[in-house]
Amino acid sequence: MVERLTLANPMRMRIAVTGASGFLGRSLCPVLQARGHEVVALDRGQIGDFTAVSDWRPLIAGADAVVHLAAIAHRSNVTAARLSEVNRGVPLALGRAAAAAGARLLFMSSVKVHGEQTHVGAFDEASAYLPEDPYARAKAEAEMGLRAIPGLKLSVIRPPLVYGPGVKGNFLLLLRAVASGWPLPLAALENRRSFVYSGNLADAVARCVESPQAAGRSYLVCDGRARSTPELCGAIGVALGRPARLFPFPAHWLDLAESLGKLTQSLEVDDGAIRRELAWTPPHSFEAGLRETAGWFRTSHGARSAR
């Protein structure tokens, strides 16, 4: 499916986006279109199983750039082999096709390639690869494999936890918990976590695709300063109109709870490189991103504000 635009834009590009109807794609495609670009949406509904594509070249023919968002997130019912097949094998095949076509490729990776938590200071682009699960290993291997493809004009973005309308996983669980008024044992935490709103991530992707100096570079992105989990809960409560109910509990016991463990840890990123090199700043504040997310949550999950 090709969206054709009439908006004049001297930098107008034809951009193929895999996973265009997914969580990130639903934020990215309107941003690209608003900037005057032509978007070619590549989804499983049109293509089927991405791993079965023998030749990506016809699918990206005429594209100036390709943004690869499609991936399988880490889930307990997905084998490590399947994660590698989709999250490593597919981007490498797509990268070879992009190099042959002379198209730029932006690969959506993850901060998890550096590890699950920060201990002293924030992760930046120079931090070592220390993936701890099959999902992160596949992403790290995909990055390294893509860099080895001759002639490929590659950019990589490694986001931390992404939130926004349509969010799933731990962030959705936290929205539900705060909206329900459940008491949460998080008040004593003093961790530091970085987040990125899907609208800000989409804007960063667009800036990278449009910027020749982003070729060959990897960037971490976030909304701004890191926040503690209690601060996040409080901000979610404000956005939902339902104050978060927190009580203190020893953090080392919380680490043992699978549903809470990662939220108790620190995972902080330094996104100074993309701000300096591409003059990028997030167009949406953390609070505005949470308001949009809360609005979606109330509409889609029937959550009500406190009166």
C-alpha cells in the first residue's frame, strides 16, 4: 500500500516501513506523511511471514529509505530460534536488499543490547554490548551483521521503554494498576529509568532518515531526564486523574517479583549524541506523552478518572 502526498517538500523521500500498522508504525507513518514523504507500508497482512520473503528487492523498489520496525518482542511462548529468525535474519536480508538498491536503512534496535540495567551512569552509544536474553542477543547480532554488509547506509536507534497509545507489557500493567487504585509497594524505590514517548521516537526516526550525517551512526533516544518508578506512578496518576497509591516495601524483595522486577531497577540512557549531531529535541514533553497515553487507555479500557 502506497500513500501518495501532494505536499511540496524539497526533501521528499519514498520511505518503506516494515511493521507500519504496529505500535511504533502507527506513530511513525503519520509523522513521515506530515513531513511530506511518501510512505510504503509493509505489513504481515500484505506480505505474510517476513521470514518467508526470499527477495526483498521488489518490495522496496524505488525506496530512498527503509525503516525496519517489525520484530517479535520477548515473550515466554517464543523460542530463541524464532526470535533470532525474525529479529536477526529478517533485518539482515532486508539490509542486503537495501544495499543493493542504494537505499538507506534505519534499524530499530533496543537499549537492551547494552544490558537490562545501569549501575553507575547511563548507557550511551559507546557502551559495550551485554545482551542478557534471546531478544536482546538477536538485536545485537542484527546490528553487527548489518554493519558488515558492504555499501549499506545504516542508522540504528536504540530506545528504552517506549510508551504511548497502544502500549503493552509492563507499562500497560502499571496503567491498569494505577487506574484501579491498587496499593503498589513502590514508594521506597530510588531508581532511575529513561522512557521515550512513541511520538518522540517517531520524530527521532524521521530526523535520522532525513539527515545524511546519521548514516553509519547509532543513537539512543529518550524523553529527557530519567525518573524513578514512584515518580512515574505519580505522573501516570496525574494523567489518569486518579492519584497513585504507593507504600514502601524493601526493594530487594520486589526484585524477586517477575511482574515488578524490571520496574524496580535503573535503566538510564544518555541521548546527547542525537541532540548534538542532529539538533534533535523531543517535540512532546513527558507529561504530554502521558496525557495522550492516558486518554487512549481510558477510551480503550474503560478507565474512569477520579471524581
